[in-house]
Amino acid sequence: MSKKEKNAPQEEQEKNTCPDQPQEVTEEYRQEEPAEETYTVTREQMEKMEKLAGQLAALNDQHLRLAAEYDNYRKRTTREKETIYQDAKLDTIAKFLEVYDNLERAVTQAGDEDNVHKKGMEMIFHQLQGILEKLGVTVIDPAGQPFDPERHNAVMHVDDENLGENVVAQVFQKGFLLGDRVIRFATVQVAN
């Protein structure tokens, strides 16, 4: 046996296993290219296709409407949740405003400035002011400003030549805002 004959099976095996080399395609693996076919469509088939296309368009439109409704529902519930949260926040803060008023009265009382109880009240009052600021609450103290019926509640009128017309002369109770919403109107006296 010659070297060529011994190596022939090995070469054939390498030929079959090596992916880089092109291999011969046998007849059984060859595919024939399909011939172009022509179709004839009857009137019934055409009507059926048009009907199905109409149904598809209607279902697609229905799907788009349903998706839009869901998106609107999601946005509406998000707004409602935010509104509920803001209303609950506003109601809670409104309850603490009485405490704010009492602490402010206690701090402004004349008396012994070295008293530890008064210093403690001042510290608590300043802490409450800081908390309200962090929550986004602003104080309305309109003394000397024009009267605004959307933020002030006039309980008295006074004739004062030093102040202009419809100017707040005295503040009886400060008002509070949460963003643009009024938590409590400022109770004021207005000059005529």
C-alpha cells in the first residue's frame, strides 16, 4: 500500500469535517427553485379578503382605542392619587396650625428671657417652623400689603390716613400656603 492510499481515508475525513472548505452537494440535498406560480382570485375570494381586511382594521382600531383608554385611566389615577395625597397633607398641616399659633403666642410673651422653659418653647417653635418649611408651607403675613380676598379674610375695617385704601392695617392671625393652595386664610383688619 502506498502512502497515498493510506492517507486517502484521512484526507476524505478531513474534507468532510473541515468547515472552511467547500464540500460537494449531492443530488439529494439540492433544492429546486420554485417556479413562479400565478393565482387567479374569484370574486367570492376577493370579497372575503376585503371583509377580513375590514375586520382587521376594525380590530386594530379597537385595540388602539383600548390602549388609549388605558393610558388615560393610568394618568387619571396617578393624578387622583397625587390629589388625595396633597389633600391629606393639607388637612394634617391644618391641624398643627393651632399648635403653631399657641407656640408663637408663648414665645412672644414678655417675661424672663433667661427662663429655661421659655427657651425650650422657642426651640420647639423654631423646630416646628423648620418642619413646615420642609413640607413646603409658607407663612402669609400681609401687614402693610394690599388686601387679597383670595388669601386674606377681612374681619374689620379701620379709617387710617397713614395707610392707603384696601391695605392690611393689622394681622390678627397669620395665613398659610401649601404651594399655591391656601391652608388657612390670614385674618386681617383692612384700612378704608
